[in-house]
Amino acid sequence: MDGREIRLRRLFGRGRAVVIAVDHGMFDGPIAGMEDLPATAEKINPEVDAVLLAPGMLRHCAGIFAGRGRPLAAVRLNWNTVYCFQWGYRAARSAECYGVADGLREGMDVALVSLTLRTGDEGRDAANVEVFSRLTAQCHELGIPVIGEYFPTGHLDMTAEQLHDNVRIGSRIAAELGADAIKTFYTHDFAAVTGAVPVPVLGLGAEKLPTQRKALKLAAAEVAAGACGVVFGRNAIQVPDPHAFQAALCEVVRDNADPDAMVGKYKLE
């Protein structure tokens, strides 16, 4: 069993994985609840399986990864203009921003590499694939598993059917290019997405939902449609008690607990 398989087994060791994302500052700068990232990290429930963060923040948040049974460190290795909504970028250009060997030396357990396609420019799509494929191959050479994040271009302007079609095809392409797991948007027929790839699919939380109940119900819907876990950021951090919400999230994802019951058990809003 090589290092990549060992890390994958740790990530999905409890059947389904719960990943908390705090890498937003890489594109948005400081946002609510993540102004002081080391302080934010201290609010993460150690029962989650992994924490996704930017490479430059790994050393500042090292405390949450210390000790037996603590979460894995998942590090984002490329930067993409598709996430910079505040600047109105539309080209979706990907750039390698951190070396795999550097991440491994800092303590990275799992890498996240994003892929954006159907940008409207064939050359740009090919360049994005090149970045994705190169980083994935380098990770595998060093025994690091890759979560391939498929992020559609212009998703806010798509119909539900357009989003689904884009996510279904893009997720399969990312898997074909070597991703060990896929992180992507929940769609109206998410079972068709999870059923079309041979690797685990993680459903993301996307925009901040109005209540914690709705966020837990989204997680329940994702796993019911075949997801092998979730990646939640704003919905797991921008809440009154992140530790309690994440405990509830773990039960919903891993144990199929009822979201309404979890709201009552953990006294969520």
C-alpha cells in the first residue's frame, strides 16, 4: 500500500468524509468569520476528516493538524480567476501557485487541484487541463492523493439543467485526468454525477444558506444522491457555534442522521 492509498483511506476511513474549507482568503481576502484564520482554525471540530486551506496558511494553522486522530491537511495548489467574483473576471485562467514538494514538506496530506472548462476559449481550456494534469501527476509521484475540484465557468448565470450538464461532464473529465476524488456542485440530478465517475464525489456547500437547518439538509441530499462526503466552508464557519454545527454535520454525513433532529440536539439556529 503506497502513501497515496494510505492517505485516501484516512480521508474516507469513516465511510464518508467531512472536509471544512477555510481557503477563501486565497481569492476573497479576509471574509466574515475568517479574518484571523489561526483563530478560525481553533473553532474547527477535530472530529472532521480534513481541513482545506491555502498553502501560505498551513504553517499558521499547524496546531489543528497536530496530534493523533486530528484532521488531514488538504492544500489548494492552483489559483483560478473563476473564483474572483469581486473583480468581475470571466476568463477562468488557472495558474500553478505552490509546488507539490513544497506542500509535502510543509505537512500537506492531500492536495486539491481545480479544473475549469468550457471557458469559451479552446486554448484556455487546454491550458487549464495542462495545469491540472501536471500537478496531479506530480502529486501522485510523491504519494499525495488529489481532490479534483470541478468548478463551472459562469455558474451563477446557468439554468439548473445547464449547471447539471456542465458538472456531470466536467467531473468525469477530472476523474479521467487522474483525480482520486471529485469536489463539485450539487445539482438537481446529483446521482447522475456521482454515478458517472469511478472515484468518490464530495458535494460542496457553495453560497451561505439562510439557516443551519438548510445547510444540513443540503448535506443530507448530497449523500443520499451518492456523495462520499461534503466540503463545507461558509456554512460551517459563518455560524454562531462552528464546533457544534460541524458535529451535527458529521452525524448527518456519516450516520445519515436526520437534519431536524440534529438542529435540536446541538441547539442550532
